[in-house]
Amino acid sequence: MIPRTDVSTALSRRLLTVLVAAIALAAIALTSLAIGANPLPFAQIWQGFWHPDDSEASVIVWTLRVPRTIVGIATGAAFGLAGALIQALTRNPLADPGILGVNAGAGFAVTLGVGFFGLGGITGYIWFAFLGAIIATVLVYLIGSAGRGSASPVTLVLAGVALSAVLTGFSTFLSLIDEQTFRAIRSWGIGSIARTSLEDTLAVLPFLAAGALLAAFISGSLNAVALGDELAASLGANLVRTRVIGVVAVTLLAGGATALTGGIAFIGLMVPHVVRWFTGPDQRWILIGTFLASPALVLAADVIGRVIARPGEIEVGILTAVVGAPVLIALVRRRKASGL
């Protein structure tokens, strides 16, 4: 029997983690509105935000900084939740929408849509992103489990990295043979939250919200899945339903977020691990913490990218990759990655 004091301590730690993540997100969101490539006094930013007019500060805030802040929050939460879901469903601490080829599948499908069907807006090619994400997910699992009966964490990672490399290569090839297509998706493919309009974000937001609700719906069952199939079944968990809903949620989250940004690397890998260190293995708390901490990291990387390269900026996808690659190496080298 677990002592009541230990339960109380664990709950307090989890609540504190969620509170700190929420405060950090709010602070970084305000920073995202206040700081940019064009330095403006905070008083002007504050005035322009609450009293929109034709002033320079108001135009910059409402046409540039507010939309990209909303995009950063929505897509950061989506990529983080997708990563946490994949890690829980596969019991693979190295799983991530980028590493397992989900983002590459969505990106390749969007490249086909833009290049061969002339799609020019997110509302047009979002369905291609969803289709590419689900096909990539299924392919990775089939490749990773071929000849073994079940997919191991290592084979899933290898299959995902290989498929991602192939799809990214094809996407680049198709882009290069048509200069106009290359121009249209070049900045999109890097991973940016700066070029997405508020209208496009609102069009995708219902899909991201649906994915988040599905993740919340199966959050309790994910704890049973982490115990293994046999034990989970003995506890009454419906594994088939949980996995089907989980795959649908990952498709909605990763596909929609990729359609908006082109894919932001390593968010879904890093953040769930960091959150797990503080909350423990309970998937419900991991999902809540990841939902708050992931957009905070995306917005922080975006603000840094605006500041260090003035008057230009560095795309958020580049900065998260620079940070995420060493994290991946550290996780691989650990004898035992964070328990799931």
C-alpha cells in the first residue's frame, strides 16, 4: 500500500509542474507579442494591442505577432501531444511524429498536392496532409514489424528514420524539378510559424481540437497500455479501441500542425520526456503538462530566432532541431530512457 504522504507529495509535484508550465506559457506568449525583429517600446505594443488602429505598433501586433503567437501555441501543443501519444501507444521512449516519419508523410503528400494539383492554400491541401500522415504511420508500423510479429522500439525508430529520409528526398526532388513549386513550399518545409495567416489557423484549429479531445478521452487507458498488452487486457482495457483512437488523434494533430508549419522537429520527443521527469509515468499528467510546455518551447524558440538574426530571423524549425538533436543522442545513449 502506497503511503498517503507519498501520494500527496506526488500530487503536489504534478500540480506544481502544471502550474509552472501554464505560467511559463503565458509569460512567453506575452514576450512573443512584445519582442520581434522590429524593436518597439512596450508601451506602444500594449496600446496597439488593446486599441487597434492604423499605427505601426498596432499593425505589427495584429498582422504579424498575434497570428504567429496563436500558430505557435496551437501547433506546439499539437506536436507535443502527438509525440506523447506515440510514445505511450508504442511504449517507445524515442518515438516522435518527426522521427517516425509522420511529419515527412504529411509533407510529401502536401508536396504532391501543390505540385500536381495546383493547391495553393492550407484549406486546399490539409486533406493531403492528413492522408500522408496516416499512410506514413501505417507504413512505419508495417515495416517495423515485418517478419517479427510485433514492432520493437528500435525497429520502429529505424523504419521511421528510413521512411522519413526517403519521403523527404522525394519531396525535395519534386520541388526542384518545378521552380514555382519549390518557391511555394520552400519556407513552409523548413518549419515556420511566421507565414501562416490567422484565417488558415482558424480553419485547421477544429481538427487540432478534435485530436486533443481524443487524446484526453484515451488518457486513462494509456496507463494500462504502458503495462503491456496482456496485463492491460486483464485490467479491462480495450487495446484495439485505444490504439485506433490514438492513431486518429495523432493523424489529426500531426497532420494539421504540419499543414500549418511544414513540421517542427523534436518537440514531440523532447517535451514529454521533460514533463515525465516531474510528473512521473501517469499519462494523464504527462499529456496535460505536454499540452502546456510544448507551445512554450515553440514560442521561446521563435522569439530567439527573431532576436539573434535581426533584421531577419531564423525559422523555429531550425532552432528546435539544433536543440533536439543533442537531446535525441542523449536519450539513445542512456541505458534506460525515461520510463513509460
